[in-house]
Amino acid sequence: MRGLVCCSRHFSPETLSGRDKEEEMVEKSRAESATGSVIGKTVTFEGDLQFSGTLFVAGRVIGNIASDSMEYAHLVIGSGGVVEGNIDVPELVVEGEVTGTITAKRLEILSDAVIGGDIQYLEIEMASGALLNGNLIYSADRWEMSLLKLVEEGDSKGVQAEDGAIPDVLQRTRD
């Protein structure tokens, strides 16, 4: 299979944390990805993927994965899933294997994950037992700028407080 794959379901998962919720997060991602896009266990995809909404990888992807939106995309590399390429998404859960650079606003690395490559992140959670061979690079500026762009374009859903105020960190970036 070669080419570009797109899907369009907006998903904003609730934040889960803690090792005891690890299985719950994986199961929730699996269930919700049933209405998104799935690369099944028997599928090998060669080429770059671009998506929005939810993408669940249980098979193998040889190529880069990026989201259409820096706010509304959720990627899950499930158990047995393999990605050989760079990943650039706002939300990522890794239970399988990734070889390549990861750029994610929010990253959750589960206990069975194996990652070989550098990681740029804003928020990260890593379970005991996960294997990581690479550098961790905190990268707030990239995400602040993408949020600022949304505010300036009038798409401030989820960026502004209930009273319409823009968060201080974005206000400083605007000035």
C-alpha cells in the first residue's frame, strides 16, 4: 500500500494519567479509533501518512506520519504496531515500536513501548518498563506558536478561558 491517507474525525480525549489507567487509555483509544482510521495488524503501509481525527496503528508504517491539525489529532501506536519514520502530531500514545523522531504536544509512552529516536514534547508521561534510546527535548515554543496562530485565525476553541481571556503564555507571545 502506498500513498497519502486522510481521515477527518475530530477527537479530544480526556486526559488520563497514572499506571493504573494505562490499560483503560489503550482500550479507550482502540474503541474510539474504530470510528477513525486503523492500520490493521496484517497491513504494511509504505509512504507518508497525513490525517486528522484518530489514527490507530496496529500494523507497520514505513514512512512519516503527520496530522492535518496541530490541535485535533490523536495517534495511537498499539501493541505490535511499528512505525519506521518521523511522527509529528499533537497527541500520541505509544505501546508499540517507533524508530524516528517524534514531535508531540502530549506524549504517553506505555510500558511495552520501544522508541529509538529523539522526542520533542510539551507534556510527557512514561511508564516503567518502556525503552527509550534518544534525547528528550522540551519544546514549548512550537506549541505556543501553533496555539497563537489558532487564536489569531479566530479558531480559539479550547485555547481561551471561559471568560474569553487568552492564557498568559500566549499573550506574552503575541506582544
